[in-house]
Amino acid sequence: MVKVLGLADIFAAVLLAFIALGMQIPAVVFVIVSSILLMKASIYIADIGSVTDVMIVVLIVSSFFIILPWWVLVSGAVVIGVKGLMSLSA
């Protein structure tokens, strides 16, 4: 189960990296990834990992409406990517 949740984190990291590179992403992908991360975060909201998931959802949703600096998106991608890799190795 933890490995599946780690894959969701890695997918979110790839999405943030694609947004930082200026690629056009369909709105459905934004909704699906944000929904998955919010559901994952609601498992145990007091955990720092869940707080990280919520912050990444905020980045994804806000990047749909406004242009965020690339370094903010890359920083988020690195944080959630490392979290995902740690979940895969557990």
C-alpha cells in the first residue's frame, strides 16, 4: 500500500516538473492528481507527509490559474519526489 502511495507522489512530482518546463497539461490531469493527493492526505492529516501533500495540491491548483515561478514548481517537485522515493524504498 505504501508503494502505491509513493507512486502517486512520484506522479505529482513529474506533473510539477512538466508544468515548470511549460508543457501544456490537460485540466483533467490537474483534477485527478489533486484529488488523489487530497484523498491520500486525508488518511492521517496530522502527519507531516499529509501536510506536504496538501501544500503540493495548493501548488498544482494555483499553477492551473496563475503562472508560478519555475523554481517554486521545481522545489515542490523535488520535495514530493523525494517523499515518493522514500515511500517506494520502505
